[in-house]
Amino acid sequence: MKAEIITIGDEILIGQIVDTNSQFIGQELNKIGVSVYQITSIQDDEQHILKALHEAQSRVDIVIITGGLGPTKDDITKKTIAKFFNDDTVVEYPEVIDHIKELFSKINHPFKEIQRYQAQLPSKATLLMNNFGTAPGMWFYENETVFVSLPGVPYEMKGLITHKVLPKIQKQFKLPFIIHKTIMTYGQGESTIAEIIEDFENNLPTHIKLAYLPSFGRVRLRLSAKGDHKEQLEKELDAEIAKVYQLIPDIITGLDDDASLEKRIGELLKTNNKTICTAESLTGGKIAATLVSVAGASAYFKGSFVTYTAETKHKILNVATKTIAQQTVVSKQVALEMAKGAKEKLATNYAIAVTGNAGPTTDKNTDNLGTVFIALATDSKQIVEEFNFGQPREKVINRTVSKALEILQREII
């Protein structure tokens, strides 16, 4: 089973919004055994949409379209899809109108006739009721290809994919199993690892694929298997993983269950009944924001201090003025005092602190741009590490967040 995802909207092409819809749809399709063959982003243009639909139909079994289902004139997807299917007949669904009226009544918004257009679908479409918004989804099946049109609003799209689209796909098609297992490594680059495990990779069975997924300071090795028998695939993947463990045991930190680093940290903290706080300078609260993006973070996250200047480091975290004067704000000593000050103020088990030069200019000291110090204070010790993440500024900030979380996870484990 192959699928193509088509996102419609000029706002994606000009970079006004980021296409997170395709990422979510791809992940969810993969879980049920559907491989994404291609992702295409196109303009709100009739001929462009028609061409994309014809081309997708020639190469995949399932086409999922997002965007362009609003009631305004710039949203032309519904009319264009009707033209693609040579469908001039419109069916109005009263249940959709009732649903829209109910949604609007909750926010004291009057129902306008323009909204009636949302309830009017091509006759060949199967209604996919949108419980989270006004634009319903549409399901078409023609020439052995499924076409699904969904609203572009992410939470509406996700609700329809989860509750409507995936169950219909699973009911209509006999699907294989696609299983991924990911080995987490730390401390070596992609090319070095590839050289060590070259023979292993060359001798993998044809139905098992290896992908290298490098990111800041770590490389994930994803093994993927596809077939009709889930238990057999699981056994084969476990056997291949065991071979990798024998080849690079010193740099493997475990298996990734597709959970984010911040989610794994949250689970570790909850399991061990521990708490965390942060003290941030160059990252401006981004470490804290990452940690609290996980549902249930209040069980272990107590708070954050964004101390962007020497004055606030001293007044809020009790970093000694003598330390700042002698060592500068970008130093091991200041990072350690920030971590200890935060831990004492909020009485947590862990406190992570960062200070550095993100650029593009230095902060009254002689350290090179990109220099960062990350300190961690725990109930039993304090550690601090120095890094140079280079430039540009955004790269330094993002790598600091990633490395701080890696250090935290390592110490909790």
C-alpha cells in the first residue's frame, strides 16, 4: 500500500506556516502498514491541483489532501476535486449545518449563510464528520484509488485522521505490518558508525532497511521491516539489533520508542519521583518550554528562571558579583552557581543551567562565539561541561537545548 500526501495552500509555499500535517499523517499511516511514497505541496490553483491529483492516482493507492476547504473564495479544493471526478451534483448535509450552528452558539457567533457551503459536498463524496471544526472531510473511491480531502487546521485534521480515515483504510484494505526499531547512539558521528557497521548493513535481509538519523550530538539507527507476520518481523529485528550491540556497544544508549527526549526525561522523573527546574540565559526559557510541552509535566517540573543579564543572575540566583567580575558571565563558575541557586530556591532534585555566547556579538568577554557552559546540580553532585556550537545564533541555541536535555537524561539514568 502506497500513499501520497498533497498539501494545498500558498501559505506553506511562501514559508508563512510549517507543514506539520504531512509529518503527522505520514507517521500515522506508517503505523497501520501504509508507506508514504511522496509528499507534495501545491498552490491554491485549479490546474495545479488537477495535475497533482492525476499524477498521484497513477502511482499510489491512497491520496490524502489537506487544506483549501474553507468557505471563502480562495479555498477552491472542494470545487476542483468535484471537477476531477466529473461530479456536478451537490448534496447538502443537514447534520453538518446543525453541527456548525452548535459550534458557533458556544462562542456567541451568529451562523451566516456562507457557512452553508461547508455542508455542501460533491455527490460522489462520503461524508467524514468533523467534530472539531466546520469543514467536514471527504472520502472518494474511484479506479481502485482512495482520495481523502481534509481541512488544513492541524487539530481538525488529526481528529479526522485518527477517528475516521485510518479505521476506513484498515477496513477497506489488507495491510502489511511495518515495524521500526531505533537504536540510540551518542558520541560518534554518522560516517564513523557507518564504517564500523558496513558489513552488517550490506548483509541485511532485503525486507529490512537501515536508516541513519543524525542530530545534535547523537545518531539514531532505525531498522525497519515490512511483512505479513508481525511476530516474525519482531524476532528478526531483535536479532539484527543484537548484532549492532556487539559492533558498537560503547556508544549505544538504548532503544528509542519514538518518544521525544523531553518525554523520556519526564517519564524518568515521574518513575523516580524526582523534580527539575531550569536556569537559563542564552536559551531564554526554551529548555523549560521544551520540558513543559509534555502533558503531565506539572508532576515533576517546578519552574524556570530566565536570567539574561549579569544583574538578574546575581539578584535572582545569588550568583556572586565577584564570580561574574573575575570569570565573566560565560564561565563554568557562573553556570554552576546558576544551577545551585535555582535548585536551592525551588527545592528540586535536579537543576539545569546554561550560559553562553549565542552571537552574533560577545557579551563583554573574550570567549569565542558559540561557547556554552551547561551545568547540572543534583542532590549528590554538581557537574559542568563546556561546548562550542559555532554559529549561527539559532544553531547555538537549539544545540544548547538538545545537549542540556541529553546531559539531564544521562545523569537521571
